[in-house]
Amino acid sequence: MNPIGICIIAGTTLFPAYQLFMLPNVSDQIALFSQCLGLAALVLMAWGQILATRLPGIEFMFGGLDRVYILHKWAGIAAMVAILLHDTIDAEMRDLGRETVLTEIAETLGEISLYGLLVLVVISVATFIPYHLWKWSHKAMGALFAAASFHFFFIMKPFATSDPAGLYTGAFCLAGFLAYVWTLLPEEVRPSRAYRISNLEQTGGATAITMVPDAAGLRPAPGQFGIFSFVGSGHGEPHPYSFSKTSSDGTLRVTVKPLGDFTTRLGHILETGQVVRVQGPFGRFRLSGKSPEVWIAGGIGITPFLTWATSLKADADPVHLFYCVRTRNDAVHLSEIEEIAKSKPNLSLHVIVSAEGNRLTADGIAKVVGADLSGVKASFCGPVSLRRVLQKDLLRYGVTPRRFHYEEFEFRTGIGLKRLAQWLVGKSWGAAPHIVNIKSE
């Protein structure tokens, strides 16, 4: 995650506190602190809306889109905490004038925004909530942000809207509202490229979808992904997929495995000639080639490494690719990656088949690559359980977190309370770390 982006959000959130505490002749400091929390919440909510736009420059400023969505989630959680504290602490400041009808409406909208956001944030971080309800909660959250902005503009406060604190926070309210309007636009209105499906192929229980552009195509870097909307199928909801193959003429291929309701239906509703809208490319999962590397793919996680392997230069440092699958029949694009490995002397392929009693471990990687992995960069795409085990165990061989690269290719996540509870229980009872059996996706 780009620390510059985090500093920008933190700095812009805390700046209103400086503005307010510079106000003269404010005797009620507790109420003033509550006002600061309210302004901070508005700035955080505005950032949440801005981060959801996927506009150009967002990734550059904050890191890959996966990190952007993590920031989006935590901005919402932090805003909710600030709002609750703002409401709990008495924010009303005495001798500010007489209430008007607009003031009363603003107070009412503030209460609606408070309790509405509380419900919607809980829905957003509860991963057991159905996807359609989770999506609705995100759309409604922007409307409640608009209500909170109205509350800010018309509530009685110890400064005028034309004062620096008012102009500053008002600008964020406006930016957040415009970002919210942008997210409400139909997907076909947003910047995207039109493609048509030219070929459908089954591989390892997955569907490989090859698409050709109607006009100028995308030029993704190896390892990037796009957000795809399959038009006319009745399932146009956009979903992210890594590119498993790209061509100089703009032709793209993605490979989709039936892991959920949408992807299970997708293989049965697509047909050649169908229109696909593609947004992107996104992602910072990039090929380095500047040091010896270990690539680890679990199941469908092989897709970005296919583009990496194709782009691997002959003079690049040695690469070991560990491909973990349940059975060889489940191995997506196995023959293709084997052919690529044969043509690349510096690429060694190791297929780890769990049905044959094999498991990928840090010890196994060190045995193949070498006991000292401190100069090796590891890149991972696959099940989270496998990633956590390997990331922890590879530390013993010198692979620091800075040299273990992965993307959080799951935009809907909880807040990690279950993992925190497990960690606390382990610490309390002195339990050994829980090792999860490796499964392919």
C-alpha cells in the first residue's frame, strides 16, 4: 500500500482539528472536540466515495486497486467510529443563535445519517450478507453521506460555512457527492472498451474466454486485471478477472473458474459474438525480472503468471513456478504453461498435486531453490490460507514481507475480527499457530 496515500487521507482528516482549535473565544472545548470528530467523519466519508470511483490516478496515489478497496473499507469504519463519538459527546454549542426550520431539518438528517450508516457499515463488513444486499448498502451509503453533508451545511456551528473550516469541509462534501453520483452512472457510461467474445474453451474445469476489441483494445501489463461486464446475458454486474493472455492487437483472454453463484452461471450463459465491456487495466501485480524469483500459484491463481511467463525475457534471473492443484485434471492451462516453461530456459515449473499426497511448504521451496532465500522475491496468487502459511514460514528462510508480493483479489472483506479472536486465544493458551490444509481454488 502506498504510504503517501495513507498520509494524504490522515492529513486531510486531521486538518479540520487544527482549523477549529484556532478559533478564538471558544469556551466549550468538549463540544468543540465533538465538532472536530464530525468534520473528520465527513472527510473520511468523502474519501470513501472518491476511492470507490476507480478513476485514473487513484491507483497511482494509493497503490493497487486491491489496496484502494481496503482503504475504502477502513475509511468507512473510521468514519462510523467518529460519527458515534460525535453523537455521544454533546456537540451543541451554546449562544450560537436561534434555530430555524433548516436547522431542525439538518438535525433530523444528522440522526438519520448516524443510524443509517451504522446499519449499512455493519452490512458492508458482514461477509455472510448476500451480495445483492451488500451492493445495495454501498449505493445507499452515498445517499446517507449526502444527508450528513446537508447536516453540516445547515446545522448551527461555531464557524461560518464561508470560514476556512467551512470551505475546507464543504469542498470535501462536494467532492464526495460528485464521486457518489459518478458511481451511480450505468457501467456503459464509464470509461471502458467494447469487446466481443471470439472463443470459449474449457480447461481444468474453468472457462477460458477470448475477446477481440471492437476498436482500440487495452494494453495491460503482465499480471494486471480488468473489470468485466458481460452485456446481454442478464448478468451484466461487473466482476474483476486477471488477464490470462494478452496480444499486441488488443485481444484478451480471461479464465474463470466456477467458485461462486455468478461464476458458476457464467460458463452456461456466454456465447461467441457476445459484447463485453472492459474497464481497466488495474493492479500493481507486476513482473520484476531483476532478481531470482519464486512464483506460487494456487488453482485459478495461475492466470496472472501465464502472462508473466510469456513475457519473461531470456536474460532474466532464474524463476521457479510452483503450481498447486488438487488433481492434474483441475490444472487450468496446464499444457500451455508446460509449453511456455519448455521454451524458457530460466523458468522451472513445479506442479504440486495434493491428490497425490503432495503439499507445498516453505521447506519444500527452500529445498528446490536453495536454503538462503533472502535475495529471492516471492510472488503469490491463490487461496488466502495457503498464502498466510507460506508467508509466515518463508520468514525463516529470509523472505521478508517486503519481498513477498501478492494482491488481495477479494474486494469484499470483513474487518478481521475472527482472525483477531483466534490470535488472542492462541496467545492466551500458548497454542501453536493453526495450519490450514492447502486447497486449490
